[in-house]
Amino acid sequence: MKNKKGMALHWRILLGMLAGFVAGFVLLQFDHGKEWTYDWIAPWGKIFVNLLKLIAIPLILASLVKGVSDLKDIAKFKTIGLRTIGLYILTTVLAISIGLITVNVLKPGVGVSKETVDKLEQTYAGNQKIAHKINVAKQQKKQPKLQFLVDIVPDNIFKAMSNNSNMLQVIFFAIFLGITLILIPEHKAAPLKDVFDSLNEAILKMVDLIMLTAPYAVFALITNVIVGTAGDWDLLSSLLRYAFAVVLGLSIMLVVYMLMVKLFTGKNPFWFMKQLAPAQLLAFSSSSSAATLPVTMERVEEHIGVDQEISSFVLPVGATVNMDGTSLYQAVAAVFILQVLWPEGLSFSNQLTIILTALLASIGAAAVPGAGMIMLVIVLEALGFPSEKLPIALALIFAIDRPLDMMRTVINVTGDATVSTIVANSVGKLHTPKPKEWDDNL
Ligand code: ASP
């Protein structure tokens, strides 16, 4: 859809991003550029991300209750559920395997000199953020193996809804309520269904309204990223081969999605990517698939044509458990770290362990910036990586984590959208898209 100037939303967002890059570099030339960005530019990006997070929980609740209660029979829900989980596991294992192949062929860690490692260690090993990530990972490891199931079932729905990281708990409640609405007499279910239907419609409109500001907001987000990573650049160059391995792997994964879309739905993959582009650009700018979720849902439903019965379940679940980009990154990062710091750990069986642990770690990772790095600690520990070397290991990849996080988040979001489209098509729920009367522009 075009606006008055004839420019589609994704181009406007892209322009905002480019302007953000330029502004970031220009501001760095000034003495107080950093503070100025912090005071006057960064808050706009934060407001935008907050707005998206603000509507995520009500959107999940409303659209999932409506989606599930609209299903005519519960057996269908089982089919959808099984296909979704199956495809999520398949794409994640594929992503990890691609990561492993890329890193083993390119061997980015082999050329890293002792001086570089020392320099990275001096700069980052004492870093508070790294110590924090290791601590969080250790806490997670102490819990019972079935803790993830306990965590899905909330003891208080209002408490669950008050914290965005409890998305799975809200999903659980919404499915439970949706199924119950099918089981009670229709006339009793109708009023509540109408409430959720109306709430869902209103929130999808909120997404449109918020997205009108996206080009300006990504400007603020990107300017802040550029200004924030300044100073790390001299060290970044020594990590370029590692970064290249991650980016190459992620690009291959993107091609895999395009092939899957073509093969399983018959849709033109370029058309698919174009419809999804605003969500991908937002994932890139915010590094958070959770914050991007409302936009992903809007794009997939209104612009790709996935029925809400499918998207309302597949996408929120995917945002929390399906992170192909993150798992691919974990595979590359883990092997890179072994190549540099612990070459004796590079056995074939350890690489198999990486497939399993990276799969579980990506399910457990939160959909927020930097979460992948925390879960990497768990992957490394599962390999028997010496724990005293953990701070150095994270120091090695810390400097370049943010740009890679931005890119892997794009893949996380694209993976969810791809699976939802394929599942929808497989149960006859992929329709001709019907964007609302005004949507990407006023
Ligand atoms: N930032 C990623 C996401 O939100 C998670 C990660 O890989 O750190 O999807």
C-alpha cells in the first residue's frame, strides 16, 4: 500500500534507519554527542519500544482467546499444535546445523592471535554485564529439569500479565479460556468472545497507529546503537571473520525460509519477504522479537493472509520458543570460542551436544536484546568448557554482540512468520490478504 508520496512503509523505515546511521556517526564527532543522544534522541526509541511492549500482552490474550474459541473442534487445535512444534524443532535444528557447517568450514577462530585474546580479555573480562550474564545462566541451571513446565502455569493471571517475560503463562491461560469457551453453551460464550474480538480489533489498529511513527523511532534506535557501540571498533576488526560466519549462516537461513515458503505454500517468497519487511526492520532496530511481536502478527494476518486462528497461536509461541537466529548464532559462537580458547574440546560428539543444547537454550532464551549470550553460557557448560575461562569466552564475542543480535532477531521473527504461513496453508487457513482501509499510512 502506498502513501501520498508513494513510498511503502518498509522504505520509509529503511530511510529512517539510514538517517540514524548517519546521525550516529556525525554525533560521534562532537564532544557531547553521546550525552546529547542519551538525553534527547534515545528516549524516543524507548517510547516506541514501550508502546509495542504495552500492547503485546493484551494482543496475545485477545487474539488467542478469539482464535482458539473460533475453532470448530478441538481436534484441529491438536493438529495445528503438533505441526507448529514439529516445524519449530525442524527449523531450529536446521539453523544450528547450518551454523555448525559455516563455522567449521570458515574456522574463524583459528587465526585469532594471542595478543587479540589478551586485549579482549583486558577490555571486557571484568565487565559487569558479562559477569551478570554468567550469573543469570548459573541460576537457571540450578532449577529442576521440569522447571520449564512449572513456569508455564501461572498461579495468578494478573501477576502473569503484569510482566512481559511471562508470555508463555499468558498463552497458557488464553488457550485454556479459549477451549473452555468452545465447551460451554454458545449463547453463554458469545458475550465474552465479542469482548475479546473487539479488543483484538482495537489493538491491531493501535499497531497501525504506532507503526506510523516507526520511521522516526528506528532513527532514534539506530542512532543510539551507533553512538553506544563507539570505542569498540578497533577490536571489532579482529572479530570480523567470526561475524562473517554468523552473518553468512543467517543469510543461508533466510534462503531456506524462502525455499520453504515456495515449496510448502506455493507463494512467491519475494512477495512474502516484502510483506514482512516492516516487522523485520523493526526486529533489526530493536533487537527484540517480543517487542516486534505485535507488528509481526499484524503483518502476517493482514498482509500475508494467515488466518487469525493460526497466527494468534503460532506467533506468540514462536516469539518465546522458536529462535532460529539465536540458535544458529550459539552454534557459531560456541565453536568459535572452542577454536580460540579450548581446541581440545572440538570433538564430533561435542558438536552433537551443541545441536541438542542450543536447541534447548533457544527455547529457553528470552526474546529480548542479548538473551542469546546468556544461553551460550549454558551451551558451553554442557560441553565441559572450563568455567574459569567463561569470562574470557564471553569477552571474545561481547564487542560484536549487538550488531549480531540485531541480525539474529530478524531471523527469529522471519522463522516464526514462515512457520505460521506454512501451518496455515496446511490446514487451509491461508487466505488472500486484506489490508485494512488505511493501514501503512494515514
Ligand atoms: N534478541 C533476540 C530476540 O529477541 C534474542 C537473542 O538472540 O539475544 O529474538
